Amino acid sequence: MNEQILSLLDQPAELEKLYRKNKTAFTRSFTELYPTLKGNPLAEAWYERLYFESEGIQWGSKGDWQFIGLAALLAGTLAKFPALFDIKDEFFYSRNLGFVVFPFLCAYFIRKNKLHISALIFPIVSILLAALYINLLPSQDGSDTVVLACIHLPLFLWGMLGLVFSGSDTKNLSKRLAYLQYNGETVIVGGILILAGGILSGITIGLFDLIGLDITKVYFEYIAVYGLAAAPLLATLITQSNPELVNKVPSIVAKIFSPMVLIMLFSYLVAFAYAGKDPYSDRDFLLLFNLLLLGVMALIFFSVVESVGEKKVSLMTWVLVSLSLITLVVNGIALSAIAFRISEWGITPNRLAVLGVNLVMLVHLVMVSRQLIQTIRGKSKLEEVDLTLVRYLPIYLLWTAIVVFLFPMLFGFA
């Protein structure tokens, strides 16, 4: 990117195109180059553009708020379907909760980015077919494959949102990285909104209770439902209208928690060996082990995304290498336990699903760990780590699709 910027300094139009292709990488590279470019009129103009101090929070246009209001109304009404149409709560929410969130976020980005219909055919058709499919699955008590499909479906819809976010440009790795960053920022803002909404709800219910009016049932059945449906849409609008609003928060979270999780995980493995716990026969312990693995994996990937902007190898890079290597040990233990259970008691949908996701994570972890080690040895740049990270994401989407759409039929809806 540095070389591209330098070669295009006398071509403003091409420099603008380069910026629009990958705003994050462009800003990072330009910041590195700026001390050597001071005095260049075009460089000075770009510096002011990139670092212009906004006068305040941007709240989007009137059209944005009209769209958010309509989408939140539709999403909240969809969430109320069990009450409106006498549908069992357990049946509806286990299968359709993801459709209360992701299709409306897709609609937001379709509108915002003015996407062409050709870029939307696959994700929209996939979402519609998924909605039809999951609701036509037989409602069988104790069906592991149906439960697995319901659990994995939100992950599949998350992948479809990623396709819409990138304009179905599947080869653009920078857009995949931007999508991960969008998720991190939106989770933070959404969490703040939900926390603030919870405090407001408590105060409101308490105030009405003081005058002898119990509004708890009405409040949670109507106001809270629509508020929760609106939260991801509002968080998306805020982060997209104010890209610099929370861009430092994920980095701070990653830098604080990665060393702490490394210490915790190392201590846990030592205690695990000392206590003599057996994941090979204890099913609940193996489940907890895999949940721990998923959480640490998410933190590693989140930390990698937030650390690639560093100009040189730092303590954080060493922490990430250590965390990835120790997570490989955890993954290896989990895999051996799953393989043992399969060899002893045979293949079940749950065991095969856990085996598959652990193998997918193992390969990804090895790739990321190798790239991080190459970075420490000076044979690769930090920017290559995030490319390795996002290049593999379609494999997760593929495995999720297999579990959702093929497992029920392969195992006869057992």
C-alpha cells in the first residue's frame, strides 16, 4: 500500500480510488508516510481529510431514521408472531430468532451501499430458502440434528450479512476485515444501548410501581420487544455514521484481555492436569472445554484484527503467539477427547458437529499461529496476519451450511 500511495501522488483520481478500495489500510499507510510528505499540497489535503475533527456526533439523514424506524417496527412485529398467531414460543424463537436481526441489517446495507441486484441474488435467495427450510423441519422431541440446525442457523445468516456487507465481492479480503471490525464496533455500541435501555426500563417500571401501576407485563411484551429489535439497527446506524466513534475501544479491549486470558488459560491447563479431570468420559466437561475454546478463539481473532495496525512487533504480538499456541493445546485435547468418544460409542450428530468445528478451528489456528511466528521472525508483515485470518472465513460458513442443511437429512432427523 505504501508504494501504491507514493506512485499515485500526482494522480488524485487514482489515489481516491485506492482509498475507496480499502480505507483502513490506506489510512494506516498514509499515516506512516506523512512525515516524509509534509509540504506536498496533495498530501496535506489528504491529511486534513483523514484527520478532520468532526464538530459532533453524526446521526445520519432523515431517510436513515425513517428506514430504521420502519425496519425496527417490522422486526419487532416479527418477534411478536408467537403472540399474534398462537405459535409455540419454543418452536418459533429457536428457529427464527436470527431472522429478527440479520435480514433487516442486510436491508440496511443494501440501501446504504445502493447494491445492484446481481450482488444480492445469492444472499437473498439463501436467506429466504433458509427461512422456509428451518420452519419446515419436523418438530421432533429429542432430535439432535434439528437442534444443531437451529443453533448453527444464526451463524449462516451472519455469513449472508457478510456477503451483503461486501457487495458479494468474495475476493476482496479487505472488506472481510472491515466486516469483522464492523461486528466488533456494533457489539460494543449495541451493548451500551441495551445496557442503557435496561436501566431506563428499570427506572420506568419502578416509577409506575410507586403510583400503584404494574406495567411490567405490558412493558416487556411490547416496548422492550421492539426496543431489542431496534438495538442492532441503531448500533449499525451509529457506527456507520461515525466510523471513528469507537474505533479505539476494540483495540483497548483486546490489549487488556488478551494477556489476562493467556494467564487464565495457562493456569487452567495446569490446574486441569493437577485435578486429573477426564474430558474423555465426562461429556459436560468436554462441552465446557469446547465453549472455552470457542471463546478464546474469538478473542484471538478479535485481537489479531486490532493489532495489525501496529508498525512493528510488540509485546502484544508475543502475547498473541503464546495465546494461539496454548489454544492449539486446548484444541488438541478437545479433538482427542471427541475422537475417543466416537471410537468408543460411535458417531452421533453432536459428536460429528463438534469434531468438524474443532478440525476447522485447528487448521485456522495453525495458519494464524504460523503467520504470527513468521512475523516475529521478521519474515512477514503484520498485515499478512489479518489476510490469513479473513481468507479462511468461508470455510466456517461452509461447515455451518453443512450442519444446517445436510445433517438433518443425513441422520434422518434423529
